[in-house]
Amino acid sequence: MSIDVSIIVPLYNEEAVFDQLIQRLTSVINTTSFTCEVILVNDGSSDKTDILIEQICEKDKRFTGVLLSRNHGHQLAVSAGLNFVRGKKGAMIIDGDLQDPPELVHEFYKLLSDGYDVIYAIRKNRKEGFLKKMAYSLYYRLQKKISNFNIPIDSGDFSMLSKRVVDNINSMPEQSRYLRGMRAWVGFKQIGYEYDRDERQAGETKYSWGKLFELAFNGIFNFSDFPVKIITRLGFFTVAFSLLYFVYNIYRKFAYNDVPQGFTATILAIILFSGVQMISLGLIGEYVLRIYNQVRNRPLFVIDKVIQEGEQKTTTNNKVEI
Ligand code: UDP
Ligand code: MG
């Protein structure tokens, strides 16, 4: 079977939405003018998602199941899926909760055939709560300001990638992954596609605030030198200010012999600059941590099982044996 497009779906405890997802996906891949496979990645679910994946993969050979050994997080689950892409033209990445309509594969494929390498979906609206919406909006705008190159605003991982972009991303060994940044980094012809993001069709969000913060930090520290540079600038500014203040005090001492009282000011300065120093150390620590994670050179994920062509495959080093 020759496959044109692989659709990657990461799933973490998604039993509630699973049947609906498979229905939508099946009716989509039944109607495409090109051939599709679906790669369902189980990200160490503790509910029945893994069993459901095995069942559908045994029943319909167009579905491949990649089951990870434990919960690795969304970005790594998608990375695992990318490693199993057999689509000759490329791959599409969607969420499992049907917030990203799989029907868009038709439109995306047209753009891919027109010569675009990356088609990224831009969210016209969000259906999350007010606080989350504000946080997202502020974050994307901050990131745009400080990142070393242009990462499109309001676009998530929902996208279609050409085969060469998939290969490029697969060859990037970075541990703390921020796929939408890596995708932008690869380059080639990229285009945004505006769409209305639906609501999650069933179940609860699997992105805790902790996971969101981790993602946000990766977006900033992996793609921007700004945090470290701001420390240096702040340092220079502080030194310059303190020198001026020193000169001013010496002048007052000799001209009027009145040494300023300023106990409160002293304490304030100590507390303020201790805080600044702690933040600065933390910012440097973020980079050191990333270096540490990288030099350990662990594999990005561990695979438990792969079900392809309706049967379980043996895997070594996270690859299917042929
Ligand atoms: N997901 C995952 N591993 C995780 C968290 C989430 O594979 O640790 C999957 C989840 O099953 C879903 C997608 O990533 O298919 C997006 O997650 P979710 O919809 O919960 O995030 P939100 O849309 O609320 O930001
Ligand atoms: Mg969602």
C-alpha cells in the first residue's frame, strides 16, 4: 500500500472521545482523493485508550498504534508519531479531542500540492476560559517580540508538514521540544490557515497548568537569547546607577557633611537586588538545565508496542524491526 499522508494523533486518557474520533477520522480517510494512514500514539494512558487503540488497529490496517511505555507529554508523543510517518507526501498533526477538525486534511493537502511545506492552522477564536485566553494571547505576543526568529502567533501544533519537514524535525535531537518552534525553524515555504477551533468533544483537558508552563518555558528558552541578555543589560544599568549615586554621596559628604540616613532605602535595595540576583540565577539555570538534559543524550521516548498492518511489530531502540 502506498501512503500519501500520515495523520498523527497523540492520546492521553481519551477513552471518552475515542469512538467519536475514530468515526470522524474514518469518514475523512474514506473520502480523500489520496491515501491516508492514521498514527494513534498512546501517551501512557491509565484508562482504556491503549486497548481501544489496539482494537481499531487490528480491525483497520489504515490505523497504526504506537504505544509509549509511560506518559511522556504531548510534544514527545507527537515526536514519536513523527518517527513512524510512512506518508510519502507528508503528515498532519491533530489533537485527539477533535478540537482540530480532521476534515481540513483536504484543504491542507491542496496547499501541500501547491508547493507549501508547512501549512499551520491559526486559531481565529478560542473557546477556553477568560484567564487562559488572556494568558495565551500575552504569551504568544511576548514570544514573538523576543524570539530569535519568527514563530507565527496563535498557531499550535495542528498542521500539515511535507515529508522533508518531517525528516528534518526527526533529525533534530533536542530533548525539550517545542514543535511549533522547530517547525518554524526548519523554514521552506510556510503558510497559515485560519480556522475556528472547536470545543473539546468529550472528556477533560489533559494539559495541566504545570504542563502548559513547561511548554511555555520551552518556547521561550529554546528559541530566544533574550532572558540571558536582559540580565547583562540590567547588570550594566545597575552598576552605572550605583556609580552615579556614589559620586552624588561623596559630593554631599564634602560639600555639606550630611551623610544621608536611609535605613529603609538600604534594606529595600538589599531585598530588591537579592531578588533580581535570584531571578537571574534561575534564568541561567534554565539554560544549564537544558544543556544537562541534552548531554545526557537519552532517547526522547520509550516505545512499548507498535501495531502496524494489523499485527504487533517487534521493536528495538524504538524502531520497528523489518
Ligand atoms: N496529550 C498527550 N499527552 C499529555 C497531554 C495531552 O498526548 O501528556 C494529548 C491529548 O490526549 C490531546 C492533545 O494532546 O489529544 C491535546 O491535549 P488537550 O486537548 O488536553 O489540551 P488543550 O486543548 O486543553 O490545550
Ligand atoms: Mg484540547
